[in-house]
Amino acid sequence: MLCEFCKQGDVLKVVVTKTHETIEICDECETVWYNKDGRIIVTNYDQYMSERGIAPVWSEISII
């Protein structure tokens, strides 16, 4: 699926290795979508990972 924000990247479903959370991320602009209490939250990868105390590097996620 094409990212609705940058219109260039593919949106990938991934798992955060340390938390086992499933998120979606754009492989170009790094916009992140995730579910919190039944609501879809949109943020960026740096912010999402920083809030969890994890380095915002792609080696911390696995594509599913």
C-alpha cells in the first residue's frame, strides 16, 4: 500500500522486536500507524520508538 503522506513509500506491517507490538510504517518517510485502545494513532518512527526507550533504527523491527 502506498503511503498516504509522502505518496512515495510502501506501508509495511512490522513487529517491534523488544515490545512485540505490531505497527505499520512507511519505508520512505517513516510515518507510523498503530492501534492504542481501539484508536489508530499516527506519529513518526523516531517519536514512537523514543517513547518506548528503544533506538529508532530499522534493526529493532521485523517485517511480517
